[in-house]
Amino acid sequence: MSKRRIVVTGLGVITSLGESVDEMWDALLMGKSGIKMISRWDASAFPVRFGGECTDFDIARYGLDRREAKRLDRFGQFGLAAAVNAVKDSGIDFTKEDSYRCGVVIGSGIGGLETLEEENGVMLQRGMSRVSPFTVPRLMVNAASGNVSIRFAIHGPNTAVATACATGANAIGDAARYIEHDQADVMIAGGSEAALCSMGMASFCAARALSTRNEEPQRASRPWDRDRDGFVMGEGAGVVLLEEYEHAKARGARIYAELIGYGMSGDAHHITAPEENGKGASMAMKYALREAQISPEAVDYINAHGTSTPLGDLAETKAIKASFGEQAKKVTISSTKSQLGHLLGASGGVEAIITCKVVQHNLIPPTINLDNPDPECDLDYTPHKAREKKVVYAMSNSFGFGGHNASLLFRKL
């Protein structure tokens, strides 16, 4: 049996730069930052008081009333909303599909951390009898995936992924496998995260992983800059609709890009720190290239993991050099985390969507705040301004705590 082809026909996001893909995309091209002072809760006592907060999000706009919304953690709400956006964008009508040939893979790096924080407070202050019976269904990592399948009444493969900051990319890659191996024709896939709460912030502050530029939050995320001092937390979701190519053609779907390569590897090195030589990340990229059956010279763009951490940015630079050889100096790279912050488990989904938009429009969003490049990070990172470039092949990288590495490779059709 010949390999079944997978295409992207729907895109949906919830981000600090907008809840529509077009709004986010336009803001990225203009070099806007979605980083701001935290407003949903009092962060005044924290050493870090800013992030990529989705301040205008309201789940009621996505068809849930207040009673239903209470049964979903914020991350579940984000995931459901992004899926609704992706399905609407695709134009698919699930009532006309075989529901057992349609599925969902939406993951989260952490899950319902806000619910855990809130309900633990209830138990300590008011007793265990006052803890909500919906606590577990709200905080479980598979809550977004399960609720999306219920929303659209689809009965096919339904799983969740939890590989920290590689989650969104792994979810899309895993979903593609179901289509490739003829277990589904349509998959909703991506990642969602809402860890920008006091417990999440306290944890990353304790780990000294975050930038502390409270006086200039929009300049805090600065991948590959010599003055980078940590990543900036974001929140939101990125969800795509994947289809088997002939299925998409038959219904006249708009195709953003074809997913032609998916590579994974494990560092087996340290639970939070990357391998300094970037070997694991390099292997994920190489595996994606091998599956796609293209050479490194064919790749026009890489949406890098690019978190703005001292170790991570250098390791990824080394990984790109190891994967691409001489082509590493020629490929165009950018980190949209400079504008959105790091959405943890949602980042791979959002960045895959951005990569598809790059393929569609032949425009490269910039890496903002790259004022003083680290001499050891010496590749073309598209500083400050967006750039026009014909893009046929584009890669999106995601690497996570636990040593998880994932690379997705897309092609223009």
C-alpha cells in the first residue's frame, strides 16, 4: 500500500496576539509583542510579573455557557476554542463524515494546573467535602481532546500527548500517523496550555528559568541575543485540522501545506537541560528530513524552538549546524517566541500553524529583540523585520523537558 499523504486544511489559535490566525499572523509580521504585565491575578509579590497572557479570552464566544465552562479548566477551554476555530477554518461538516474515521489528538505539557491550584486551596481552607467533583475531569491532560471529540461527535482515534514543550508538535505528528496508516481520514490535533497561574509562575521562578525584565516585558524574550536571561511564559492553544490528501481534494478543501516529515528523538541526558551539543535535537531534524526524502539544501525556513534561554538557544544552534551542514548558514530561521512568549505544550501547535502560514505567503516573521547577537549563535535568525522569501519546504522544531525532541516538515502544494 502506498503511503497516504497528509495535508493541513484548518488552522486555529488562541494567543496573546489574537484569537484568529490572521490577527496573530499580521501582528507577527509587524513585529508586535504579546507580552504584558499579568492582569488575571496578583503577581506583585513575584520576581516575574509578566507573560503572554490571553487577556481578552471568553469561552462564551465558542458556544459554552457559564455552567459548561465551569467544567473545563482554562487549558481545556483554550484547546476547545482553538479546535472550533480550526474546524470552522477548514469548512468541514462532521455530520457528513464517517465519525469513526475522524479523531482528535490534543495534548498539554502540564494540563489543568489552575484547577489543581484552586481546588487544593478549597480543600485546605474549607475541607475536602467542598472540592469540586469536576476536579479530575478538568485537570486531566486528555480533557481538551475528550471535550473536542464530544463537541464534534467524532468517534475515531482520541488520545492526548504530554511531552512538555514538544507536546503540540508530537500531537500533530502522532495524528498524522493515524491518517498515514489508514486509521482515520481527518484528525484535529495540537496543544493547549494555561500554566500562567501563580503555581506555574512560582515553579518556573524557583527554577530561575524565566526572564526577569519586569521594567521592559516586551523586550524580555530575546532568542539568540547575548543578553537573554530566560524564557517568557505564555498561554494559549494551537490546533490544526489534518486530512488525507484525496479526502481533502474530494471536498474541495483549501490546503495550506502538506505534512511530509516527522522526526522524534530523546536526549537521555537531563530532565530539564538540553544536551549541550544538540545531538538529540539534531537527530529529530534528520529523521524528519529522511522521512520527507529531501536534502537539507531544500529547506527554506525553520521556525526554531528558540526559547531565549542561554543553554537552549546555543544547543539548538549547534543542532541546526549538525543537521544542515553548510546549509545551516543559508537557511532562514526565526523564533516567534520572541513575540508570543513560550506557550509550553501549546507552542508546537501554534508554531506549526505559523510555519504553514510562512509556506502559504512566502513571508518570514522576524525574531524581535535580537539587538546584540550571541557570537556563538551565528545563523540567519531574521532579526527585527519580516522578510519576503519563496518557501517551498519549512520545518518547525519543538524540544521539551524530559529530553523530548520533535520536528515537523511541511511542503507547499
